[in-house]
Amino acid sequence: MKQIYILLVISLGVSTFSCSGSVERNVETEELVTDSSHVVTEALVIDEHTLSNYKDVVVSHCHLSLDVDFENEVLKGSVLHTLKNVSGAEVVIFDTKNLNIKSVLVDGTTAPFELGNYDELLGTPLQITINKDVNTVEIFYETTEGAEALDWVNPKLTAGKENPYVFTQGQSIFTRTWVPIMDTPGLRITYSADITVPPNLLAVMSADNPTEKNDQGKYHFEMSQPVPCYLMALAVGNLEFVPVDERTGVYTEPEMIDACAFEFADMGEMVKKAEGLYGPYLWGRYDIIVLPPSFPFGGMENPRLTFATPTIIAGDRSLVSLVAHELAHSWSGNLVTNSTWNDFWLNEGFTVYFERRIMEDMYGKDYADMLAILGYQDLIRSIDEESEADQALKLKLNRRHPDVGMTDIAYEKGCFFLKMIEEASGRELFDSFLKNYFLEHKFQTINTEEFVNYLNAKLLVPNKIAVNVEEWIYESGVPSNCPVIESKNFTSVEEQLAAFGTENNLDEINPLDWSTHEWLHFIRNMPPEFSNKQLEIIDSRFQLTQSGNCEIACAWFEKSIRCNYEAVDQNLEKFLVRVGRRKFLTPLYRALKESNRLDRAFEIYEKARPNYHHVSSHTIDELLGYSKS
Ligand code: BES
Ligand code: ZN
């Protein structure tokens, strides 16, 4: 069919400098839409979540010189940008948010700078006049209390309870709150850093890392492969390192190091399995740092050093799929990066697919199938919760925070889409396609439409495979050809639950060989009409309220809240006060709210909120309608 191109120019009209009267800048997203497919040309893709002019002036390297001041809870120092004025622009614009900008040097000479209007979502553009031959811009600054990326962890909330701790979380648009930078996944930079910390602490970054403290508390870092700046990361605390094998290892506080080393004993093997699937691991070392429980995510794929929550330390290695996930990002996300946050599923959907393939290679198909079914259940829940427009893989964030897109649509619908193509093409063809995809796009960014073109050109058209790609990517719901996964382990759990029935036949439940996944399936599948008496019977036999496994505890607490089983209340409070992982907080506070226990939710939240990272408190503030006053 003849394709008709329609040029849509959506002017978002962010007049960032209008009040200061100097410059008008419009952020434009330009979309080329055809009548039969969705095509966007790379040159026209502009990330709507940056105020920087990253296409006009291209930064190639950043050097950070920062002092970590725990007393005042600020990072202070400078960032030196090495850049090229590719368009002959008169100004360079960086993203900043809640930063205190002190002064600027352009090619070593003091230069004036201007801050635009503050935008709640995007922050404050920092504009500096440059000439066409400019080489460097150095910005001197301090972070403030409003640094959304930073978690200054109270010593009481660390494992050792004595030393302070700080860590950063850049994804998605938080790097601008600790570094003035062109904060877009559409630009890759190499970086280096000199970080000064109190001498009793160790600093680590998403770079090459020290394994021991030094007396000066001064650490130098190099990340010589280009990365999008949401992957710049820093953690400082009383850290130790233990190797797992020659290429992998664990950083954490001494109190946890043995438990973590035990939990992650398979890490070296995982990297090898991942390489066996989709090609060499290109980042040198692969280490993991286990952070304090306020870390708002399960894991974050900071290159060379995954940041992880301590809630995966279950004592039985049952939650290590998270390591497989963050490791898989070393290909999907870190090597091949979504161009904009609207293409987030390219990062996460591929990673979940890859994660399950690693898990299958490590622990067998039955294991991976259980993970896939739990994932499918999460997807159905997401479809229930999200508006139709947000159920498409390709997002239209339109001035909303990219965080809005962190749902199981991107993760699970994205993964099932790839699984569907795997089934249609056969595993062998699909694997070789994926391997080439990573190889041919390494250290590049890609958007959804470029991916679809590549998929058509390299896999679907040459092999005459006809599948409903457009429906999966641009439409709501779960298409009817979504792969169906079966698990005999889960069928057995369902049978046991049915046999428990309404007569509470406890002897029918034999969980001796159950993994965490079977327990989760068991709890999730308890019928909604279960009485609190029935929960009590199950609890007194299996001690779920006391579970030290955070996944099981969270699922059980949620079920208990919804069935008015109040015996969990004290442990629920302890859990919510200690753990800041948003994935656990959201369903628990939501269950309290929906069970008309908003008062109790507020009572707990008052105590817990100071312990949470901004990412989590922001979400829960909104969920509960909480305002500080
Ligand atoms: N990159 C994500 C975390 C993220 C996404 C942070 C979007 C900020 C914005 C990370 O790889 C991730 O997906 N973590 C998951 C764990 C995973 C096993 C699904 C999480 O934290 O729950
Ligand atoms: Zn991920």
C-alpha cells in the first residue's frame, strides 16, 4: 500500500526562559505517522523529558569531582562536560533540578549562566553561552534537600546501625537532581569521577570499583564505555567486598556479607549462561551491591555494579531471578537503550524475556515457567489497573513522569510479545535474531519504530512470518495469541488449595518441596471469599505472618488485609517501617485503603515515611492522598 506521511508537530511549548526574558525555547516532538504503520525517523525523535539541547551540542564525556558531606547531606563540587557544538548553537542547555549552581567555566574561563523557570516535572534548565569551537564546560554546584535521586540513609536504618550511607537512583529522570547534565537516554557519555568520602567509608560507582577503603577517603572512577546518564550511580557506606568468582562479586555492609555471598553463589555461572545466549558480556566485571532496605526498587542495572534491595536475601537463593534480570540489562537497556521513556518496554520487556531464558538455562524449564505464570498474573492485574491508553507497549507519556510507565505492561506484555514471536519463528531463529540485534545496536539507542523495522527486515519478512505486531505494540489489552504457559507445579498447588476447600483440610496441603514461587501461587490463588478463620488455620500451621521471605510476607499481608485477618497487623507495621521497596509498599497501602483502613494506613505511614526514598514516598503520598502538613 502506498504510504502517506503525515507530519505531526506537537509543540509542548515549554517557554523555559520567558520570565527571565532572554530566550524562548520550544520542545517539539515530531512524529511521522503513516496510514498503515507507525514510523518515526530517528533524527526527529526528541526526548520530551529533557530541557537540554542534546541534539545541537553533543556531550561525549563528563568528569565529576565531588565531596560527599554527610553532615550537611550534600554533594558538592563540579562536573566538567567535554562537548562539541555540532550545530553552531549559541548556547548549551543542561538539565538541573533542585541544584544549587555556583559558577561556570567555559574552556577554563568564568562565564555567565542563566537559570530558566522551574518546571515541577523537568526541573530548571541551565543555559550557558558558548561559541562554535567550545571544548569544555565546567559547572560548580551543590545538591540540596530536594535531590530526588539521593537517599541519605539514617545510620539506624543500615545493617550496622552506626555509619551513614548514601546512594543515588538515576532512572528515569533523577540524575539531574545530583548532576547538572543532559538528562536523556538519547545521549551516551563516558564518565570519570573523583569522589571524596569520610575515610571510614567506601565509595563505589557504576564504573570500575575499588575493593578496599583507603586512608584518604579519595576514590577515582572510570566508565570508559558510553552510557546514558540514568546509569550514572554512586553509593557510599561502610562497605566490604567479597568475590564470587573471578569476574563477579558482592559489595555490602560487613554484617550482611556472608549472607549475600551465599545468596549469590551462582552469579558467575549466570553471566556465562547469559553470554551463551546472546553474546559476550562487554562490561568487564559484573558485581552487585546490596543496599539498605530503603532502596526503592528490587534492582537497578547500573553498569558493572547492579544496585539491589536486601529483600532478595531470602537465605535459600530463591529470589535470584532479580540478579538474572539486572544482568540481562547489560544487553537490553545498557548496550541497546530506549531512545525515549516512551520506548521503555524495549528496555524492560526484552530484559524480562532474557531473564527467564537465563533462569531456564540455570534451573530448568519448570522453574522458568513458574516465573512466567506469576508474570502473567501481574500482567492481568496491570491491565485491570491501567487506563486503556496506557496498556499499549509504546507509551504516550505526554508531560507525565516516565515513572508512570513502570508497569507490568512494559515488563510482562513486552516479554509475552517476544515470547509470541519466539513461538511463531522457532527458538533457534529467534535467538539468532536477538543475538544480532544486540550486536548490531550495541552502544546505541533505539525507539519502538526502529525496532519494528528491524524485526520486519531481519526476521519476519525473510521467514514469511505474519504476526500482529501492531496490535501488540499500539493497542490495549492482551492479544488473543498471547502464549499460554502451563506448570505442573502450580497445578499441584491449585489442587491442594481446592482440597483444603471449605472444610479446611489442612492435611491436603503438603508444601515441603515448595519454592517461594509455589507459595506465592498458593497465596495469590486463595479465593477472595476466604474467611479470616481460614487464614488463621493456615497461618498457625505454616507461620506465614512470621515469614522472613519478603515476597511471601508481602503477598500474605496483602491477602490478610483484604480478608480482615488482623493477626498480621504488628508484623505488617514492622515490615512497612523497615522496607522501602515500592513494589511491596504499593499493594499493602492500597489494600489498607481499599479495606476502609485508611486511618491505620496513615498511622503506619507517619512512622515509615521518613525511612523511604523519594521514589516510594512520592507514590505512596499520591496513593493515600498524603500531604506533609
Ligand atoms: N531498571 C529497572 C528499575 C527502574 C525502572 C527504575 C524504571 C526506575 C525507573 C530495574 O531493572 C527493574 O526492572 N527492577 C525490578 C526488578 C525486576 C526483577 C523486575 C524492580 O525493581 O522491581
Ligand atoms: Zn529492569
